[in-house]
Amino acid sequence: MEKRWINKHVDLALLTTRIGEFFKRKDFNAIKGDTPTGHQIFAEDSLHYRLDGCVSVTIEGKPDDFVVKFELCSPEKKSSLISPLLTQMFLSGYFLSRRLKSAEDWTKLERKFWIYVDNTILQLTSSSKNVADRSSPNTNRV
């Protein structure tokens, strides 16, 4: 899922840091970095959320027009040494249960994530202007 914000003038690096803090509070292992078009965070292995894959958050655009994408990256399919018939007979219930739990946890995480991002953007509105104002010399000194 993705959402777009216009005319908020948000410091996107600071937003990325705050989103990273969200994942750390939820006990995820999170890595953030820069991409050619913005910022990205990968998060996985939470004790509270059992997800089949890792979470990817991408923040792209400019401070006054940006998009936040929130996705679950599927784990790579690994070849199994167990025959498909045995897997289907004995492990299908386990895998079904695991997929259902992952989907439930994903829904919970997604709802909390968007609430957090909306609130954070409200707090950071005009933060890119404030950063620019603080770094520019004040010519109106007395």
C-alpha cells in the first residue's frame, strides 16, 4: 500500500529516522538507507509480529510532494528435500496456520504503521522549511 502527501514540507530524512524508530519499538531488526530516488527501510524478525517475509518501506519524492510505500516482501521459495506429497499430507496444516497468522499480524502492523506515519507527518509538517531557516544566516540581526 502507498500514500501520497502534498504541501507538507516534511524533512524526509527525519521521517525515515522516525519510521526506523517505529520498527525498533516493535522489536524488528531494521536497516535504513538511501536510494537514488529517496530512502528505504527493511525490517524483519520481530518477536511480536510473525511475518512470512520482511517489511519494506520506501519514501520517495520531495519534501512538498512525497510517497510512502509499505510492502511485505515475500521470502524466497526454497527447494525442499521433502517430497511434495509428504509435505502436503503432514505439514499443510502447519503452513496454513503460519500463513494465516502472518496475514493477521500483517494487517495489525499495517494499521499501526499508517496511524504512526500520519501522526509523525503531522508533527513534522514544515520541518524541511524549519531546517532551511535554521541553517541560513539571519540577515535581520540588530
